[in-house]
Amino acid sequence: MKKFVYLFNEGNSEMRNLLGGKGANLAEMTKIGLPVPFGFTISTEACNAYYENNQSISSEIQNQVLQALSELEAETGKKLGNPANPLLVSVRSGAVFSMPGMMDTILNLGMNDETVEGMATLTNNPRFAYDSYRRFIQMFSDVVLDVDTFFFERLLEETRENKGYSSDPELTAEDWKEVIVGYKQIVKKHTRKSFPQDPKEQLFLSINAVFDSWNNQRAIVYRRLNKIPGHLGTAVNIQSMVFGNMGNDCGTGVAFTRDPSTGENRLYGEYLINAQGEDVVAGIRTPQPIHTLKQEMPEVYQQFSDTCKVLEQHYRDMQDIEFTVERGQLFILQTRNGKRTAQAAIRVAVEMVKEGIINKDEALLRVDPDQLNQLLHRRIDDKFERTQLAKGLPASPGAATGSVVFDADEAEILAKDGKKVILVRPETTPDDIHGIVASQAVITSRGGMTSHAAVVARGMGKACICGCEAIKIDLAAKEFYVGESVVKEGDIITIDGGTGEVMLGEIPMIEPELSNEFQQLLVWADEVRQLGVRTNADNPEDSQKAREFGAEGIGLCRTEHMFMDPTRVPLVQEMILAENYDERQIALSKLLPLQQGDFEGILEAMQGFPVTIRLLDPPLHEFLPDKEELIVECTKLQITNPNSEELKAKELLLKKVRQLDEFNPMLGHRGCRLGMIYPEIYEMQAKAIFYAVATLADKGVEAKPEIMIPLVGHVNELKQMRQLVIDAANLVKEETGREFVYTVGTMVEVPRAALTADQIAEEADFFSFGTNDLTQTTFGYSRDDAEGKFLQAYIENKVLPDNPFAVLDREGVGKLVETGVRLGRQTKPELKTGICGEHGGEKSSIEFCYQTGLDYVSCSPYRVPIARLAAAQATIRFSEKDVETLVVK
Ligand code: PEP
Ligand code: MG
């Protein structure tokens, strides 16, 4: 005879396919000797048999259920339907793969007009007994008898109104009795039958309902979405109910085996004497801290803390446990891996290695790299409540408080006076840079994740929210609106750049911390990982910070940020406005020593680690004023001062702005196309690099520059630009007598570069995949437009699985990266490859980079620890991908 029904002590965690996830877990806990309320599981095969038998339970299975029931009764000493000592059970579905919400749980099955009286006496709490009975009727009717909950809720509401109550706890036992009468009438009216009083009938009807629920609309859709096969079927778990509210020798609580906010190894939790689970959650009574249980119920406490140790050893992780004490006897209702803060995750993982519970690889997999963000920026103290005023794009993480200011100059003045300010602008331009430097954080109402404000703020590690369209800025009135609320200049706000939230007033903050455990974990990560981790940095401070966080070089130094410094913008504009080569050379010669100084600072901070310096990338018009503003200014001057020099200068500027105006700046005259048309710009930059290396060499500082040409699409571009760099090196060599060790490589950020990587590699010492642009050019999306207009809808509607600008699109962009690496190495096996788009700091993309055989990833300084951990995880996962238990999702 085939076995369809398994007592909890007959299974184990390996039997998921037969017992479902929940059933297998309950069996496992029972197997390791935990005091789990006893019960049994009807297998998934019984579900399939039910369907084969025209949706009815065969007598064979019925007999096995009845047999298991009598063993359950023997084990508990209670009996289904016996008023003197009634057995009450819960009935729950339990599929092989969790399908939350497929079927509601039925609690307190076994209640009827007689057992409710028994419960009233046993608990000495008639109110509780009748309330439980009416809940059971409502639940059972909804789930099993298909009577809409609405009718019961309406009756309850009428009762409350008639009696002048405002909430359920005000109803007395007598009131609930009346409600029960009404409930039974509702059942009769809708089903034309009385509410079933026979507990066995209740039981079998419930089992039928669970089996039926396997094929309800919700479940079918859920399975389709999650690719769960329909033939698996669901199991049904029947478990005896235990009560923590039968007197003062009873109680219920929730506890973690370690402190989930700090990770400290101590029991953490709370409980209530003479209460049921709901009372703890509802917050009507204040629970006691778990350690006082030691005095109140010493034996139970001892048993509980021993159980916690067993559970941690068994599941090899911190547990979150629900327990109930019924008449002095401890029951474990549930245990699962406990949710924890980043700080706790790190401490628990490191300490568990030291305690010999897990190994280092497992510890590394226990911490989610995304969570580390919390620890690497100032953040809002979660102890304090936050009320959101508006929400924009989380452009740069971190939190900040300050008074609102709408103008960069004003921000600078106030900051000089020691005021903390937050700059709020429709958008920012290079002209605002001094205001950004002076501010704690930046909010823009327009622009996306790569807008000027976002890029600059991220580079500086400053919090920033972009595209916060809910705020309407009135620059003239110096205020902004969100609906009815008005925020004026000087008002204090707090922002969370990690969530995009803007809040009124000041909220306390916590400083970032790299605890000893955090550092320990990163040391372990470095031992394991094979991918290098570099940083994107373009000033000595960021380079220094990145070194402290463990960066092994700079993977991208964007030189345009140096051009955007307000003291340099006039020189850059002079260079752009130059009428001819000679004029341009004059402007460039003024810029050269400044650039040289920048490079000296950065190369010195990196102390001999490689530094990839990218020559100028953005279109030149980014360094000129906004066209519309210039037109307004010129128009005003034509009226007020038509013959002025100022007007002449502005008109000249406007002419140039118009000349440089582009339909599609992203695809326009930028990257190496600038160097091809104005080679003198790149020459100046290359020379500045070599002069810097020579000067540092005089000081005895080693420097390893890697010069990178952006946006190459054809090998001939790189060939020409490479020669330009070599010529500059030779020139400086002749002047200074120094030999230089350097390489020249390219960014791969347009599809053609990846597809012709074999040719391009002839001219390149290294490739750095610029996956920001490569994503834009592969999808044909402009990032700012996509993120502002349709990308969110795409993600919500599952057209795309993720934002491809955050998580590398392996199927498309990834294929180009793979192709680029393969073709490049075909030509030049020693070709060095890395990634410097934002994906270089994102865990799934880092895993992809490891699998594709890149040499390093490069990310912003604050993401370096995240990348170190993610790189280690990739190594462990990829080399031990069969060891599924190691992988914590
Ligand atoms: C890129 O395109 O991925 C890149 C790093 O360059 P940028 O973001 O500066 O365009
Ligand atoms: Mg780029």
C-alpha cells in the first residue's frame, strides 16, 4: 500500500518533493528533537491522486489520515471534538516551492458548539474561546465554504455600532456569542447548510479545499510567473494548536538567537505571559524582554536557550524563533534564518567562523554586498521616525541635513559662515560646482542618474537626489512647493540619497563605520577573490579614500571633472572660443600646468598603483553656458547696453554655443572624436601626464599611468590617438631625460568597438568596458531620457528584469563584453581588461565580469568594499557552484 500520510517524526528536510517545503521543515525540526507541536503531512502525491480521482479523496487516503489523526491524538493526549480536552489543529497548504498567499491558513479547526465550551473552561477565558470560534467560522467559511468575508465583517461592524463600541477588544463573551449566532445564519443562507459541527467533516472539507486551491486562478498565475510546474501538487500540513493563554504557566514570544541589530551573541527577543501570538504583534500589552523569562520560568528559559544553540548548530545561521509555552511546556512553532542589519550580518558571519560553525567562504556568502551601502555612508538613524515630503531618484547615497538654498553662490557664502546647506536646483551645470562643493547634498527637480549633479555628487561621495519632480521650484521667490507645502530658503530639510526621500526638519544621523569584523571579512575576501578592484576617482581626496577602502589602483580618472572646476572654466572657454590653432595653444598652455598638478596629486596618492587616465570625453558645449540663458542675457543687454563690450563677448559666446549645439550630444562630437579634430587638446593632456610622472620621479615617487582613449569605434581612431600619446611621451622624455613606463588603451563603449575588438587590440594595451555608454548604445536608449520616461514602466511590467544601467544586461551588453574580451585576447593574449561603468560596483555585474575573465572592476570609492566582497563571492560561487547550501540568496 502506498504511503500518502507522514507523521512529523517520519520525514526530514530532504523530503521536500513529497512533503512540500513547510512539511519537510516541520519534520526536520521534529527529527532534531525540537519540541514542535505534533502533526502530520499529507503528501503532494496525495494531491495528484485527488485530481486523478475526480477531485475526491480516496478511501485509502482517508484511512491513512484517520490513522495519523489517532496517533496525533495519542501523542497530545487530546481528542478532536472532545469537549473535555479538545484537540484543535491548523490546516495549511505547503507546496514544494513556497507559494505565499495561495491559500489562507485555517486555525482552530475542531471548534464547534461543544468544544468552544470546553475551551472556555480550560482557558478560563470564555471571551477568548468565543472569539476564537467566530474567527474559525469566518476563516473556514471564506476558505472552504466560499462565503465572502465581507458578510461577516458587515455583521461585526453592525454589532459594534449597535453596542456603541469602536473596536473589537470591547466585545464581551456574550457579545461574541451573539455574533456567532449571526455568523451561522450567514453560512446557512449562503450554503443552504448548517455550519459543519463534525470536526472530521471540517477536516476533510479543509483538505479538499487545500487541494482545490492548487488549481485556483491565483495559484496558476503565480506558477506561470515563477515557472513552477503544475504537476508538483501541494502537500497539506495538519498540526496541533498550542495555546499560550491558558493561564500564568503559559506564554508566547519571539526571539533571535543573536542581536539582529548589532550581531552580538546573546538572546534577543520578548515574550508575554498568558497570551497568544497576536497579542505580541498587536502591541496591546507590552512584552517583557526575554532575559526576564529566566526568573519567571527558569526551566523553560534553560530549555529555550539550549534549543537556540541546537538550532544555530543545525541550521548554521542566526535563527528567528517563534515559541509558545503551554502549561509549562515549551513548543517551537517556527524557526527561520533571522533578518539582520548589515552590521549584524557581518558580525554574526565573522564570529560564527571563529566559533567553528561555518567556514570563511560561507561567512563571505552570508553578507549581501548591497547591504554594505548602509555602512559606507552617513545614514539616518532608524530609531527616528521619518515623514517623507517628496521622493526622487536615489542618485548618490548618504544622508544629509541642512538649510535649503537655491543658488550656488549663496551656498558658498553660507557655507563659509559655517552653515550646513542643501542646494536645491532644477538642474546643475559646471557653473554650480562651487555650490555643490559647499553643500551637504544636492537635490534637482530634473535630470537622471547620470545628470551633472548626480555624477559630481557621486564622485564627491555626497548625497544627491535627482529628478525629484514632485518639488516645484520657484527660483525667484526662493521657495519650492510639494502639493500644499511650501519650503522656503533657510528651512531645514533632511535627505536620504540612498532612497531618494526628502524630509522636513532635522533627523539624527549615524557616521559610517568600518568595524573590526568588517575589516576582517574584507581581508578574507581579498584572500579569495581573483578579480582586481580599482576605483573611479579624479582627485587626490577620493583617491586617498579609495585606497583606505582597499582600491588597488584607479580604473577611471575622468579628466573633464578637472575642467569643470570654476577657476578653470574661463580657461576652458578660452580654449573653446579660440579662432585658430595658435589661439587654442595659448589657452591650452595655461591649462597644462593645472592638469599636471592634478595628475601629480592623484598619482602620488596612488603610490605606484596603476592609474588609468581617460582623455577628455564630453562634448565641448558642456563647458559653455546654457543657450537659453545666454539668449535672455543678450536680449537684455541689447536693450540696456547695446554697444557694450559685455554684449559683444556674450554674443561671441552665443555664436559658439550655437555652433557646438548638437541634436544628439550623446552620439555627437565627444570622446576621441574631440581628439581627432582637436589633437592639441589631447596632446596637452598627455604631456601633462608625463610631466607629472617626471616631477614625481624627481621626488622618488613611482607612478604608473595608463592612458585611455574614450569612445573609440574604429581602430584607425585609436591608431592615431595612440601615436599622439607616444609622441607626447617622447617629447617629454627628450625635455626631461626621463624614461616612462606607461600603456595606452581604449574604452570599449560602443558596439562596433566590441565587434571589431580583434582589430582594435592591435593598437591597445588594455580595454576598459565603459558599460554606461555601452548600455546606452546597445539598447539605443539615452539614459536620462529612459530613466525619466519609460524605464520604470518597463521594469514594473517586467519588460526588462532590471534597470540595465544598474545591473549589467548579460544577454545583450554582456554578449558584447564577452565578444570584446574574446576577440581582443585572440589578437593579444596578454591584453588587460576591466570595467569602469557603474556596473563595476554592482554584485551581479561583478559576478559576470569574473565569469567573463576580466582582470578588474572599477567603481566609486565608497563602493570599493562592496566590490571586494562581491568579487570574492563570485569566485566562491563560480568555483563551487554545485555546493548549493553555501549560497545565501
Ligand atoms: C562609461 O561609459 O561606462 C564610462 C565609464 O564613461 P562615462 O560614464 O564617463 O561616460
Ligand atoms: Mg562613457
